[in-house]
Amino acid sequence: MNKSKDFLRRVVEKDLKTDKYQEIITRFPPEPNGFPHIGHAKSISINFGIARDYNGVCNLRMDDTNPTTEDTQYVEALKDAVEWLGFEWNGEVRHTSDYFYQIYEYAIKLIKMDKAYVDSLGEDEIREYRGSVTSSGKRSQYANRSIEENLELFKKMKNGEFKEGEHILRAKIDMSSPNMKMRDPLLYRIRHAHHFRAGDEWAIYPMYDFAHCLSDYIEGVSHSICTLEFENNRDIYNWVLDTLELTPPRPYQYEFARLNINYTVMSKRKLLELVEKKVVNGWDDPRLPTIAGYKRRGYTPESILNFCDSIGVAKANSTVDVAQLEFAIRDDLNSKVPRVMAVLNPLKVTIINYDDGNQEIEASYYPHDVPKEGSRKLPFSKEIYIDRDDFNETPPKGYFRLTPTQPVRLKYAYIIVCKEIIKDENGEVIEIKAEYYSNSKSGEDKSGIKVKSAIQWVEAKSAKEIEVRLYDRLFTNEAPQGIEDINPNSLKIIKNALIEPAVITDKPDERFQFEREGYFYADPIDYKDKKPVFNKIVGLKESSSKKKKASQPTPKVEPKKVQIDGEVTPMNEAQKELFERYTKELKLNSEVANTLARDENLSSFFDKALKEFNSPINIANIITNDVARELKSKEINELKFNPKDIAQLIKMVDEEIISTKIAKSVYEEMVKSGVNPVEIVESKDLKQISNLDIILPIIDEVMAKNQDNVDKYRDGNKKLFGFFVGQVLKATRGKGNPKVVNELVEKSLK
């Protein structure tokens, strides 16, 4: 297997080698309360991918424990997403509701073990009794109910004899636990709502933390892979399975960093708001990060999976640049799709000296460096259309296209020169009278005329009118909060664009590169023979508008050198060697490797940093994004930090001394002051406190001030344990590592 071993695969391999499991069984357990998004695609690729790589199976299970938000349309959308991405689930689609009776019986067992009780506190009281990160909680007086009373109340809850919120079932664990999730978590709540599968049979529904681990166990799951926000829930997961003393093998939970992309919202609640308030046109709107949206826009399954693979499986949350996703689809389509010509803003050109009637010009669908063959015949006559932007009456410096004095080549065809400009009564150019050079046909050019650019065109009579939908980012803010950050210019519709006739077929589910414009997809819903509709998937390269907020107008900047069809300058041999090493040995994604390999300063900086600390992906990301940004306005010797500083910064992130969010502020300080990152973290006291030499004296001080409580604890009042933990955390201003504090307090009280 060529795939690099991420930490999850290392766990799986270890478990197989030690015979912990005979078969790898994973699961993808989404809640059917919305359409799946790109974050779900990452989870799908991990869960199904690990099962595939180790000859196991992956279950698709709908976590349908909240009847007020779930619907069959979401179930179908989730199934479609998994299938579209190319995976097959094990057996039938499963539902948590399949196990409602078994989960209910497990709850009964916990009550009989005196490990669960029916609580009648109100919601506000429950929150108040839970305490805080610096103070222990207080157990409800209802925890003293007898086992018999709890069983009777729970049965009545199930039968619908109480109102919503009147009672809940809670686990009896530890109200002083430093992990607040373990402070008698909720197991069941009352819901008088119709369930889309179970109907009205149940009046109580299990909470995620209770149902999830038991569903995994019932299905024989070996590795329960979740996103990082469920890290603290792992203690509940283990407590339920261990307390019930379930027969092994049992599943274990592992967490990976969720996918965050800038200029994008992943919250299903916020996505639902966009749909319900009609800010977008449904869950499959091509501007949304839903799988259905990407699918309709024209993204391919391969591009989504390649993107997920390129960002890897990490333990720390971070935000991925949306340009990396755009690169993935661009990279996938480049070698697949035919090149065709379209004119989005038509301007008529009459070639006054052309008298050869209608002819057809043979043109390849693919450039020479794409290993595919295919061609079509382009109709050509004296009347054609070019794009309005390809003619300028008063051109700026460096403008290489058609002007009153500058000829230009019609791609695959002839060189033309402007002879007359026709304007309407408002002074707008409506037609160009031009002449062509009959001996300048592409591939047979004997004219000796030099031109600096080639432009797209379509023949007037044969061209087909199409509607083109140009999509930009949905949000103007890099970290959008919701509707208030919507980009009003996220969709532009062009009604009268023209395209060459060979593109229009009776099978519209196709993708094309519109030369010099970008990649486009025949809309699978709105495409009609009489009025074809094409969605823009992505541009040929990252435009300058992507480097600014989407709401800002983007001035058209002409390139300093001729750039035709989105081609870029080929790499030299040294750059190719670097690119190969970065992608194959260091497993960098292609876009990052391309950026580093082409820039001598960046590649040198990267290699020096890597010698200091071996974390190629994280170091490469900060260099190609943040360091590269500094070098746009500075020389390398003007930077106030060096490769060693960057390596030290990434080392602190990888070792979880500081978070990625803190790392950004530390980097900003490095840029301004040049101070070593370790010194910045130390001087501003930014790291989590795990040092025993710091925590132990605080514990001693707390013990000394509360000797009476120490004596009471040692006499048997174990409930005071949470008090001591809370006092120590308070003294560290919340920076103490709860696990370390918990262990040291326990030792000190013995």
C-alpha cells in the first residue's frame, strides 16, 4: 500500500498485529438532519478508506435519535454522497433506531446497578449544578431515589406519561470530575414527536453519548473514528461500555481533526438557515459546501477524495485554504476534459476580405501535453464573435490582444487586424470590421506576422446561445459567522453567451474547459437542448479575486508575458527534482510542492527548517502561506525570523504545547519583533501548564489553606475531591492541565 501511514492507520495495524481484532469494522454515523458537506466527505474517506485498506468493512448508520430534526430526504442525500464518492457500505443501511430496544434494556441495567437515575431538575438547575472548569459540580437530590422508583419513573417516561423536560435519565458518575462531560451526563430525554422510522412508539430517545457507543458495540465496530470535538466524550464512551461489562471485543474511540475551510461554513444549522431563508437555491446550490452542491457545480468524486487525501489526517484542528480544494479539481480536470471555445461577452467581428464562404477548421480537443486524443471541426466564415474583453480601443501598456493597430490570432485559425470600429449612438463598440491574412492559418502560417496572443472565437451562424453561471465565494469573510457575511456577488448569470456547436450534445452531463475562461459543467438539472446551462466549476488558475475578499471588485490586470490557455512556464530539471522529492518522499500536496519547488528562496527556507524539526507538511504549509506572504514585500534577508524559528513554532504545535490559534498570534509577533517563538510563548505565558514543579506547590498551598477539608476527605468524604481540583485549577487561572492536576491531587490526598 502506497498510502502514508497516518496515526489512525498505525493504530489499526498495531491492533491487527496484536490480534486485538480479527476484522476491522468501521462506521460512518451521520445524523440525518441535513445534507452532508465536505467535512463529511473527509470522514467518509477516512472510515471507508481504512476499511478498504485493511480488508475490513464499513457500516453506514444513521444516527436518528432526534425525531424533531430528521427526515428521509437527508437519509437519501447521505446514501447518495457515499455512493457518489465511490464507496460501498456493509450490508443494509443501519439506523440507531434499529437498536432502540437493546439500548433501552442497557439503560435498565444501569439503573439496576445504581449507575443511572431519573432526575427531575429543570434545565437551568442542571446547568447550575454542573459547576465549571474551576469548581466541582453538585449532584441532584433526585440521585437518592431508590432503584425501584427509578425503574418505575423510567418506564412511565417511555410510555409517554410525562411532559417534555419533566424528567431525564442521567448516568451516576462523578460530579467533581475535571472532565465536565463526566458530571452525570444525560442518557435519555423525553420527546413527544413523530419519528420518521419508529413512528410514535417511543416517547423517550437516547442521547448521542449513550446510543453511539452501544450502537458501535452491537454492530461489532472495532474502531470508532470521530472528529476532535468528541475527544472529551471518549470518557463517557468508555464508561458506558466498561460499566455494563460487555463481552469483548469492544470498540474504542479515536479522534481526528475536523475539516475547516476558509470562506466556508460547515455548521449544518447555518447551512439549514441559508436554505430555509432562500439565501441559496436549495441544498444542492453550487455555492454551498455540500456534496450535492459540489456535485452539481461539476466537481468530481476523484477531486474531492484527492483533496481529503492531500490535507491528511491530523490530531490538531487547523483551517485549510479553499484554494487547495480548487487546485484539486483543477488538477483532476486538466488531463480529462476537452478544450472548447466559448465567448461569454460577444462582440461581432466581420472579416471584410474573407470570401472563401464557409469552411471547417480541424482543431484538437486536447493540448499536446495531455495524453488523450480527439478533435472536432470548427465552422469558420466572415462573421464571427470574439469576447468583448479581447478588443481595446485605447489599450493599456502590456495589452497583447486586438487593438486598432495590433493584430491578434484567432486560435486554430487566422491572424486578423482591425480596420474599422462601429459604435452605437451611445458610443459603445458594437462591431469590428477586420481583415485576415489568408496565408496565416494556424499550423500553416507563412505570413511572417508576429502576434503576442491568441483569442477564442465562435462562428456567428453556427454558434449556440447558452446561459453561463459564474460562481464566486458565498462569503466575504475568511471566517464567516453566517448570513451577515454573505457575498452579494456570489452568483453572476450570463444569458447570451455563445459556444461552438460541437459542445451541445444530447448527453449534457459533461465537463469542458472553456479556453482562457475556466472549467465548466453542463448543469444536470437546468440544462435544456433549447437553452443549455453551464456552471463554472473553477478558473484556470487562482485569480487575484481569490486573494482578496470576494466583495471587492477585481481590476483586470494584464500578464507581463504571454499566457495562453492557462499554461504556465515549465519547470527546469532542478525544480522537477525538488517537486518529485516533496510529493513522493515528504508527501506534500501538489500545489504546496509546486510553490516551493518554483521559488528558490522558499525551497531553501523550507529545507533549512526541516533540518531543525521533521514535520514537513506543517512546516511547508506555514512557509507557502505565511512566509511567502512576507516575501512579497521583503527580501529574504529582511525577515526578522529564520527557518529555525519556524521549526520551533511548529514543534510547539505538534507537541501540543500551544494550539494552532495561539501559533498564529505567536507568528505575528515573530514577524514584528523577531523574538524567538519559545521566548514569546514563555514571556506571555501562552502554554498549557503541565509542569509538576509549578502545579505541586499550588496543590500544597491549597491543602495548607484547607486542612479541615483534607482531614474530612481522609476520613471518608470523597466528594471533596472535586473541591480540591477546582481550587487548584482556579489558582492556575484555568491553565492547569486537568488530567495532570487530577492525578497529582489524588496522590497528595493519600
